[in-house]
Amino acid sequence: MELIQGNLSVADYSAKFEALCVFSPHYNPVEAEEDKCVKFESGLRPDIKQLIGFSEIRDFPTLM
């Protein structure tokens, strides 16, 4: 799963990310919430990633 935000809005990127997570069992269990957040952040554009990177949000709905 190598999705990157690129020119997508954060909302569109989030929707695609969630749609692709269905196919990756690693990101579906509750125990994988932190991994899912880290993966989501890694695909964000650098300017957005810089704004949220230091907050280390590990609750996916909050992060989105």
C-alpha cells in the first residue's frame, strides 16, 4: 500500500486510504490503530505532515 496524497484533498486522500485498508488485514484490527495512523501520515504531503507530525495522534478518526 503506497498511497500518497499528491494533489488530492485530505478528504479525498482519507476516503481512498480507508477504501484500500479493507484489502490490508494488517490495518483493520483495533490493535493496529497506531500503525494505521503512521501509515496515513506517511502518505500526506510534506506541508501537511509537518503541521501534524509532532502531535503524534494515534486515534485514526481524530487524525483524519
